[in-house]
Amino acid sequence: MLRYKVIANPTANHGNSARSIPIIEQMLKDLRVDFELVQTEYPQHAIQLAEVSASEGFNAVVAIGGDGTVNEILNGLMKTHLKGDGPACLGVIPTGRGNDFAFSMGIPTDIVTSCLALVAEKRHLIDIGRVSGGNFPQGRFFGNGVGIGFDAVVGFEAAKMTWLSGFANYAVSALRTMYLYDKAPLLQVELDDRLFVQPCLLISIMNGRRMGGGFLMAPDSKPNDGLFDLCIARQMSKSRVLSMIPRFIKGTQAQSPEISMARSKRVKVTALQGSIPAHSDGETLCTAGESLTIDLLPQQVELIISFLQSETPQNESGPIC
């Protein structure tokens, strides 16, 4: 049986995560899980806690929180992994707003089933991304994806609206962003096999499938295939953006002429005119960056899951419960 360090973020989902922590703690005790639980106290604290936990010999580090909490713990685990210290696997009990990492990786998004998944201990190696540039010239790791342009601004707006949670928060933010971010910057995009220059309203570089709590940016992406899946949107009118929202929810946007899909192990995006707003797993990379380089590191982290997202029906678009 694994020895778990459980790192809980009480501020996730605008503070709503705090109510779930004692419930989850009791569930894990009832399931006879060997665990220690600690709560984060400030931003980036989970990175330090995860790094120390892995170095101390815990077999698994478990996140209670949202995508940002998972991202911090993932960065802590990757630091220990690259130093050659004891490898700890990653577990997730989602209590955030979007829980896109959990959805993309086949982790149940209700706390009862996700606790049961921890006990089952089914594990798979997943790829990890590293993005360099913006506020992180030294690089930052991510599990789900990097969003550049429109979807990054949606995330920035969603963080401001504490009166809404879940997909509704992101949906309203998307409508607001139509008026805040309507001119695509001219970007140079370098992939493994080609380079192109065009105005891009949005570029999603995905290891997972979903962003924003319900937008399937890369419906066919697999987190262990050694490639990013890209969704690239050209300049379009506000009315066209509005009409595209249901397609992104269904994952059918690739059928539209303004959308291009691609796959690559390495991506470099440079602003030739305008600037780059970007996020990584919902964490701000930059609000007006000049260049980002994104690399895929294959088979890096062992993840405790219920099943790989690629094993689910391809028409599945809602949360896994």
C-alpha cells in the first residue's frame, strides 16, 4: 500500500474547497489510507510541500484543489524527479472550478469516486509539458495545456468573478472577452515540421483535452502519446466567435475554416505585432509576453487514475462522474 502525502488548498474554487477537506479526510480514514494531510498557506506553497514530500519518501502526493493546485504539486514533483530524488506518483481529488486536468486524465471529478480511485492505485505514466518565457524564463511545468490569446484572457476574467463557479464562470467570461480581446496579434509559430506567420486569436497547446471547465480544445488528445495537440484560431468577428462557442463545447471546432489543428513535440510562439497573453494550467504565464517556447517531456510522471481519457467514448464531453 502506498504512503500518501495529501496537500489541500482551502482557497481553491473561491474558498469552496475548504468545506470538502474534512469530508475527504474522514473518507480516507474510513478507507484505511496511510496518509498525512497538510493545507497550503500561500501561493506556490504546494510546490515546496510536494518537493519536500517526495524527498522524504512518500510514495504518492495527492492534490485536493483545482487545476492550479495540481500544477503547483506537479512542478514540485518534477523538481525532485529531475534531481533524481525518490519518485512519487501524483494523485488528484478535484475540488476546483474547472478541474480540466482531472477530466483530461480520466480522474473522477466527484470526491467519493476519486478517493476510491486512490485506493485502487491504478497508475499510468503521462507526458509533461515545459513552457519557458513570460514570467518564467527558467521554465514551468504543466500537465494539461498552455493557452495563448483569447482563452488566456477568458481565464484572467474568470478569476475576477468570485460570484460564479464552474463552467458558468468560464462561459460568462468568454462572452466578456469577446469585447476585451477582439484583435488577433500577428504571431510566428514554429512547429516540428513547419513555420508559419498569421494573426492568431487563440492557440491552445494541449497535453489534455479540455480547458475552461467545458471547452474541448483538443478532443482527440492523449496524455501519453509524446505529442501536443494544437488548436489554432484565426482572426474572426465577434458574431463568429459567439457562434463558435457551442462548437468548442462539443469539440467540433475543427470543422470550421477559421480553425487549424496540428501536432508537435515542440512549439515556439513569437509575437511580431501585438503581444501574447498566456496561461499554463490556468496559472498566468504573462499578460503581454513576447515569446514562449513549449517542449514536451514524454512519460515523466506516474498518475493515479480511474482510466485514461483515451479509453473513454470519443463522444464523451461532460465531466466524468
